[in-house]
Amino acid sequence: MAQSKGRHGPPPVKGRSINAQRRVGPSTAARPASSSRGERRFHATGLDWDWFRPPPHALASAGWVLLPLRAFLGVTFVFAGLQKLANPAFFNAANPASIQAQLAGAQRASPLHGLMGPLTHVAVPVGLFIAFAELAIGLGTLLGLWARVAAIGGAVLAFLLFLTVSFHSHPYYTGADIVFVFAWIPLILAGAGGVFSADAFLARRARRSMGAEPEAIVPVPFALVRRVCGSYEDGRCQARQGAACAPGPCPYLARQIPESPRIDREELNRRTFVAKGAAAGVVSAFALLFGGAAAGLGRLGGTPSGDVARSLGGTSGRSGPATTTSSAPAAAGPVNTTTPSAAPPSGTRIGPARDVPVGGAASFQDPSSGDPSLVVQPQSGTFLAFDAVCPHAGCTVQYDTTHKLFICPCHGSEFNGRTGSVEVGPAQQGLTRLQIAEGSDGQLYIQ
């Protein structure tokens, strides 16, 4: 039988006949003719669905393209971990930006609120775990060490933060956590892609130590593949029974090159795993030392950020009926003012008015909802009270005495210090106004 030769390429390499090479693929039985002229024209122009399939090993060439994303995610997670460790306020239960306050906010607003309750009792270990996990994920991503494992960890952590912190962000894209979840997916699929990667370096070194050939994958034009494969003829692949030639199903690209018989694949994998494990141990030790140093420096040279409102010191209790002041919605309406009444107002006593500084704020727990709340005294004798839970993602806002604003430490929303209305997003709604009155006994009462 005469050998058929592709019109666009030389004969197969190493003297093998085209028919011999075709034996690696399916039977070369003739393909049935197209049933219609339109189908023949469709295949003749190369418009086949196979062209929409990714070629084999497509993800191996993504390393350079993903390098900017990998650098951004790695630096961001390293910075996030170090920032938590170096910020004394993060572990200070009295600070609205603390891990304790964030877990309490998640317990109120998260769909996983049932799981948040037990975590509030171990808030500091949870905060340390999150901080060191972010540091480890960031370092693994930057170094390309256990790159896919680091990417999976980053996606899981971002998804948990989405469910606990930014689940109620509206619109949804104003919450960064869901964006980070999808940003990690390309790195889960492709890893570091062999570019500036400790994984690739250690794998190459293990192969070299055993005398194995390098297994780097490089992109080449598909026209070159057609010339060297030996199965291409007139736009069709003879190894696929005359089907249209396309990169996705190409058997030449998909074939596996057998290892040399003297290479023990299991031994090669074991050496690579041990080398990567040892490198991970070194990086983990460095992360612990670096994170500990950052935490120590933060406590030596830093102070808790933000204005921490003092807590009202009175003991809550019910009192008899009396006159109370009226209130209006947070976004509009007159400002509430209080004047001492002859009899204690109706409601729950939350503490002495003297604990609220003029121009400042004091914190208390709303007896009706259990939410953290703030009372401010913008001028002597005028008291305003607001629920301190940010409507954007459930974090606890704090009062900035310099700018007379309520500020969310999580995502930066700002609220008017007298009305509670939104001045800077991403929050879409203002703080909830609470009715408050000062009694003749000098105590503040909340309804």
C-alpha cells in the first residue's frame, strides 16, 4: 500500500511511516461523507466546534499571563496577615475593629450565625489563625510553593469571609471577598505555571538528580504541529478517521511521552514531595518568625487605631413610666435632644449621662436588640443614640471625635454624627436611630 503524505509537511521523523504513526490513534476507516452541502462547507472552512476546545496542556502555558494576578494576591494576603498581627486593636476586645467585634457582627448578620457563637469565645486564637493563614497563603503564592494548595486555601478563606463578613453587601460587587474567591480560581487551575516557581525548580532538580529528561511544555504554532505529526491531510486528521483537524482533540498533542525505563516514577515523585515539604517547613518557620516580629513591633511602637468610645458605667434596669423624647428616622428629621424630666423616663437605664463626654461618645448594648450602640453628646445636654452595627456588612462603627462622623473600620463607610445618614459608601442605608432621654437622676434611658 502506498503511503499517503500530508501536502503541507515533510514525512514523519526518524524514518517512521505515516501509517505506522497512525496506529497510535483510532482506526483510519473512511469517514462517512457529509450528509449535506452545508455541512461540507462548514468543515471545509475549518468552522468546527473542536476549535472551541482547549488544546491538551493548555494550562501549562498560563504562568506568564497569571504572573500579575499571582503577585497581587500574594502581596495582598501577606500584607493582610502582617497588618492583623501588627495592629494591637485587632486583638483588643474594646476596639470596634477587633476580631471580637467582627465575630459578634458576623453572629448577627451571617448565614453561618449558628457557628459564630462558639467562635466568639476563642476570638483571639481565631484571629491568630486567620492572620497566619493569610501570611502562609501569600508567601506560598509569591514563591510558587505548593501553589495550587495555597490558591485553594486562599479561595476557601475568602469564601468564608464572604459568608461571615460581606454576605449582605449590596450591591454584591461592593464586597471584596466574593471577588477574591473568583480571583483565586485561575491559580487553582494552573498553579504557578512553572514561572518563578519553587514547585517547578524543585521538580526539575529532582528529575535532574535521577537523569530524567526535562518535561517543560512550550507553546508552538499549530501549523508546525500539522507539519510534524504525519496525520494531517487536506484539513483533516487521518488519525481521527478523517475528522477536521483542530487543536482540542489533537492526538499528537495529547500523547504521553514514556519515561526512560531506568527512571522510577514513584521514586521521582517521592523526591519531589520531600523537597517541597522541606521547603514548606523552612518557609513556615520564616513566616512564624516574621509574623511574631511584626506583632512585637506593632505593640512596641504602635497604639490602637481609632477613637475607642468609653463604656457607660451604670447598671441597666427598668424604671417606671414618665415622659420621653420623640425620635425620627436616621436619614432625615429633627435632631433628638433631651432635657432632664421631673420623673425618670420610661425605658431601660443604660448609664450615667456624665460618662458621655461633650463632643464625644460612649458605648452601650441596646437592651432590646443586643446590638452594640453608641450615644454621643454633640453639645452639652444633647444626647443622640444610634445602633452601632454598620448596615453594609455588620461591622461595629466607631465615632471620630475630630470629624464628628461614625466610621466603619471594615470597609470605610462614613455616617453623619448627628443624623446617622450615609455620607460615604459603600453602605446604602444610615444607622438606626434609638430613642434616648436623660432623667432627673442624671441617668440615660433607652426605649
